[in-house]
Amino acid sequence: MNLPAQQRAFLQALCAEGEAASLPLLRARPDGGPARLAIYRHAYRARLIGALADNYTVLQRALGDETFEALGLAYLSTHPSQQPSIRWFGHRLAEFMAARDDLVPHPALIDIARMDWALRDAFDAADAPALALGALASLPAEAWSGLRLQPHPSLRLLTLDWNIEPAWRALREHDPASGADEPELPEPQAHRHGLAVWRQGLETRWRSLQPLEAELLPMATGGASFGALCEHAARLLDDEAQAAAAAATALHQWISEDLFSAIRD
């Protein structure tokens, strides 16, 4: 074989399931030890499972080493790494878990995976200045109805099916290396709700959204005007005055938390 052919054959053998095809340059050791290719194949999988555990720290702690490794190997078999950086390995794990309930002891773990990935995604998002409240103070009254905002690049909005936040927080704060007992986790309850994930400065943040806020924030990030937010809130609350106040309060909180970066043209 020439070098490119050897490289292609090596990669194919490295990624193959079960017994890999033998290569002339990768023979078993004369003393009967493990084949050199087997060592490479084990290291390849171990490194990717390690990267997956790093990307899904809380999920790994929730599942435990053996169950997480079984999930990771099954995922690797279906979705081999396609990116030059293994930082992005595992971007479809939650989707994979939803299709493989035989590997997932509880459906709430899918939401934990989604939250883990959103936080990593927010941390790596592009930088942008945060919109200051002072930028709104100078707006004339007639401009408020048409006011539209640009979301910060790090903002991620999720719709979760389970109340996972208490368990997620307990697992995230627990350090297995400390020797402390594992936390007693509350049983997740089915609860469909919104979650916002973003980066504030160099720190990732998250919080659950109130029902009205969970309706309005996706509209605002999608380019809806403040007037449209007030109209939608009025339909939900059946009270125009209360709706305008609620929308203004939500807007103030979003900007205080650095969820938006600019006023749209």
C-alpha cells in the first residue's frame, strides 16, 4: 500500500465494530500479547468517551461510570466523531437518548443531557456587548411599541419536560473526588416549562422561566416588537394594563441579566 491507502485502512480498522480487519503493518506481538491495533482502538474509544463525559458532566454523574460508558459507546457506534475538535463530540446525544430508552433509566435524564449541552454551548458562544438599561431610558415614548432587541449570542432557550433543576444543581455541586457521600436526589416530576441558559461575562447562567415569560422570551429573541409582546401578554392575561406592566418587568429583568446585546434597527 502507499501511505494514503495505509492511512485510510488504518482509520477504517480503528473505527470498525467488533474484530477489525487485519493490516500487514499491525500484527500481533510475537510474545502473544495484544495486537497493536487493539491498543489503538481502545485508546480511540476511551478518549472520545472521556470527551463525552467532559461535555456532559452532570449526566455522567447521574448515570454512573458503567451506564454512561455503555451509552457513550452506543452513541459512538451510531454517530462517529465528525469534527476536528472533540469538544463538539456528542452534539446529538440527547436526540440519541430519546430514541434509545433501553439505555436511559429515566426519561428525565434526556433533559439533563440537554441542559448540560446548552451550558457548554453558551460558554463557547461568540462574544458580544450586553445591552445596558440606559440604552432604553433615552428612547422616546413613541418608539417603545416598535422596539425590537437582538439576543446575546450565548442565549439558549430550552423547553424541558421534567423538573430536573434541583437534581442537576445537586449533582453539579457534588465533587466525586472529595470522597463525600453522593447527594440524595429528589425524584424528578413531570413538568413542562422553559429554561434560559446564557453567559454573563465569563460565567454561564441558567434559570427556569415563569409561564408568561416562557411565552414572551422566545418571541423577543425571534424579533417580535415590544408592542407584540404586550398584545400577546394581554391575550394570555385578559388584562391590557397588567399585560403591559408584566412585559415591561420581564424586559427589565432580561436586560439586567445580559440576555440581549443590542437594539435591532
